[in-house]
Amino acid sequence: MRLLFLLLTVLLTSLSSVEIKKHTEYEGPLKLSADAYGVAFALPEGWSAQLLGEEGPFFLQKQGSSMQVVMSTQSIDISGVSQYLNRKFEYDSGVKIFPTKLIRQISGTVFRRVYIVNGSDFSDEAVVYVILGPQGRGVVMTGFYAAEDAVEMENFMLKMAVSISFTALRQQSNADTPFAQELEGEHFIFYEQSGTYSEKREIWLCSDRTFVLKSHEAVASSSTRMEIMKKGKWSVEDGSLRLNFSNGVKTGYRLEREYRALLVNGQRIYRLKNNYCR
């Protein structure tokens, strides 16, 4: 396996590099670099790739096939790999994936696990790869595929994993902007760990320091989930976003910056247009 890794790396690094731009579709074979995210990777022939939005993720698809891969950068080190891969994941589309096979270590920095998929008309299984880089940086790839495409997907994920390299992060002028100033008037989605699930949260942070938080919560004695809107006051204290709800409940989320991206509890946020408040 290590010899195969070496051979693939030599072959894929011979490709010339193109800086990826958002909402532009690229077709392999092509080496793509994303200096804003500190990563570069080789896209194999027969696959296309796009960078979706300012904060990512990367979306890859096999041409003429239902095989798809979502790739994003994460703050993760080797101590967090098992916890990450032991989770169940739920997506906005209603698709859920559940771990089924054991975590497998492909190399010193590459780990993978197979999942079963519920709620998809096109995918039976998923495989999640975690590729560790320097300084607590990492890449997570989630591949969705039909059962008959398992071998082809595994080969693709392996090629992608060995082609990924971590580059120096390009700094931006807003890197030192105080969190409170940056968050005023923002509307974004983030995910919060709730038991074994990652729960979606959507929040509007107004410049008058009020907020609206939208979440989905289970109804007592039922599997039904209801959309809940909560309001209150927000502030930034000691590097955390503090939410003081109208009912007196308080909670906080750790804020970090990973180059241009703002992280909430170590996870990237996904910014949206704020039509609710300024």
C-alpha cells in the first residue's frame, strides 16, 4: 500500500497547477490549487470539480455517473480522527449516513470509514476520508455512490487522498478584524454536535446586538422535528460568541479563524445574505 501511495504521488504531482475559482467547473486530468484554503489536489480524468461559495466546499462529480464527492478543509489532528469518523451525519437534503465498517488507517495521515446511506435515491453507501496536514489542518472527503460503484469510488478516493498537498495559507487584510465587528449583520449556517448527530443551526446576528436562531428540535414522545426560532442578545467575550436567550438561557460557541474562514466550535460557517436585519 505504501509503495502504491508513492507511485501515485509521483504520477499526480507531474500535472501543472491551476488556481481554482468559485462557481467555475473544471474537468480532469488537472491539478487544482486553492491558496485561500491552503490545499492543492489532482483531479483525475473523467471527473469535474467546482468550488461552491466563498467558504467552500469543493463539489466533485464523475461525468455521466451519480458518484459525487464533497470535500472541505477542517481543523483536525490525529487525536480527533476517531471521534469525527464515529459520528453520524445528516445533510440539508434529509440524507443521513451511518458508520458501518471499522475505521481503517491507510497511511500515517490518511484514515477512512464506510457508511450506509439513508434517504438518497442515488447512493447506497458513502466513504469518508480524513487527510491530516500540518498545524492541525486537514481535509475531509465524503464520497457517495451506488453499491456497484464501490471499487471505482474507492480507487478515486485513494488517488485524491495521495494527491492532496497542503500549501502556505495566503493571508488577507481582514485577518485581524475583531470578531464582534465582523459578525455584525451576518447571517450564516453552522453545525453543532448533539449526541451522535451534527445539528444544523441558522443564525442572524443584527448590528443592534439582537439575534434570531433557527433550529429543528424533536417533539416529546415523537420522532417529529419542529422548526424553532429563538431570539435574544448576542456578544463576543473571550473569543466566544455568547447568546443570551430571551428566556434567560445562555450558551456560547468558540470562535476561531482559519485564514479567511470563520470557525464556530472548530467547524466552518456558511455565510448567507441577510435579509432580516442589518
